[in-house]
Amino acid sequence: MNRKDEHVELAEAFYHERQTDHYDAIKFVHHSFPTVNQADVSLATSFAGLDFSTPFFINGMTGGSEKTYKINQDLATVARETGLAMASGSVSAGIKHPETAPSFEIIRQTNPNGKVFANLGPEHPLENYLRAVDILKADALQIHVNAPQELVMPEGERVFETWLNNIEKTVQSVGVPVIVKEVGFGMSRQTIMKLQQAGVQTIDVSGNGGTNFLKIENARREHQEFAFAEDWGQSTAISLLEGSTLTNSVELIASGGIRNPYDIVKSLALGAKAAGLSGHFLHLVLNEGVEATIAEVERWKNSIQTMMTLLSAKSVADLTASDVILMDPLKTWCEARQIN
Ligand code: FNR
């Protein structure tokens, strides 16, 4: 089976095994007198130099096959009807095999005026990034870093020392904002600082707890690598805490295991500019269809507005002033890493 189709199939097969309980360890202190009215709450946010009406989006997933053409078309329809931004999956396939480019182009064709991000790994020459942006007429470029996934794939990358340099050069030359993202293994403070030094302004920490690419890659082969360490990486909540002292100078995005509007609001309170969801949107379009997914997105917007009212936050930025209590395991992690 085509690798992209297999990723979709396995992500969906493991959907109910997601373990995002770290979000449950974030508690808000309830105060009985909200100081804002619900109608005055704005969901608007901005990152990567772009403005968005909603603080969550459809994160990078797929493209590169007939089946994923339809998935991208469905996701792009949801994005168009709800105003959500949407990222494609890695456009590598569309560049190497131009006959598959339509499965990416369909995103822009379906949603001509929406915010669209192209996606590619960190090892490409500049012309490939330019091509990826052009295929999607993208507003921004996501570069994904996925060392654990590459190492588990027999055909995967084995040379990593060039990645950061290549990212730095691309940021300078590609002509659109660059978002560097993990793919479900999270980030450390050191990683975020390295990216910042390389000139990256916007970083999607994409932590573990949701779609698990070690599990997915292991399921694709008989001889499993690393199966004993499928919990590798930091959760999204921990990754946001790792970056929390840097949010004055860098924009963080939360993704990885976001389950509901509550997780989104918690992410924003920890300093994220927005939250990205992949596995959940895939699950919705595959199982519920486009119309039901659109309805769910609209309910989520409403729920976020309700929670922001309860937290007396007129804006996404106001949420960072919320009274947040961190329970274990987050508390112990913060103590060990001297995060306060
Ligand atoms: C992904 N993800 C991903 N990320 C990326 O940067 N490029 C890619 O091509 C893909 N491909 C891909 C395929 C499928 C089927 C899924 C479900 C996911 C990773 C994705 O963007 C995200 O980082 C992780 O999935 C964690 O978020 P969720 O799924 O837990 O919300």
C-alpha cells in the first residue's frame, strides 16, 4: 500500500489509543464573577505574521495519493466553510512524483481565499521549498522535524547534522513565513532556543499523547524498532511549559493530542498562539463526514468563547493571565527542569 495511505489508515486505527492525559493535569482556578461579557470575547489570533479568526487549525497530514486527494478535498472544504487555516502533509511526494501534485493542489483549489500552509522536511534544497509553496499558493511553510520517525523507518533519513543549518537558510530565502514543527514528539527548551537562534519565529511543539508515529511506523513492518519506547518524547503540555520562558520572543503553537476546546483553551493559557489538530480532524472527516465536522468546529468555537468568558479573557492573549494550577506529572517535570 502507498505509504501516505498507510499513515492515514494506521493513524485512524490507533485513534482510540491516544493518551493525552497531561492536559488533565492543568487546572483553572474558578472565579465567580467574570469581568467580560460573552459577546465581547474575540477568538482572533495571529502568528507567523498572519491573522486568523480562530485559535485552532487543521494541522499537516496528507496528500500524495488518490485516497488522500479526497481527504485533502474534504478537509479543505471544512477549512473554507469554517475559516480555519489548514496545512497540507509533506509535499515531498508531489515534488518527486509530479503526477501526485493534484492531491495537494486540491487544497488551494477548494479554498482559494483561506490560509494554507505547505509542509516539507528539513533536508530539501531551496527550490523544493519554493515549489511546495507554489503548489499550494501557500501563505506559510511548515518544516517538520521528525528524527524518531526517520530512524524507525528503514528507508528513513540517517543524517541530521545539516537540518538546523538548512532551516536557517530556508527561513532567510523562502519568502514566506516559516513554522517549524515536530510531528508528535514534543520539544525541549533547548530545541526551541536553537530554532530561535536559527531565525525561526514560530514553532509548533507538536508533543506526544496524540498520533504516535513510532507506533504507526512499527505497525508497518515485521521487525519493529524502538517498540519498547513508544512513549518517546514530551507531551504537548510539557513542551509548552518548556518554552514558557521564551514566549516573549518566540511564538509557540500547540499540537499533538488536542482532544477538545478545553485542551485548546489550556494551551492558549500556557502561552500558545493557537492549537493544531490532525488526528481528530482526520477521524471526524473519515467517520462523520464534512457537514458534521463543520458543525463540530462551530460548536468548538462557541465552547472556546464560553470558557474565555468564564476566565474573564476578552482576547486569546488575555488567557495567559488565567490562574492555572499544574498537577502531577507536570508539577514534577517543572521542578526537575526548574521551570516556574
Ligand atoms: C501527520 N503529521 C504530519 N506532520 C507533518 O509535519 N508532515 C506530514 O506529512 C504529516 N503526516 C501526517 C499524517 C497523518 C495521517 C497524521 C495523523 C499526522 C503529524 C501531525 O501534523 C501532528 O504533528 C501529529 O499528528 C500530532 O497531532 P495530533 O494528530 O495528535 O493532533
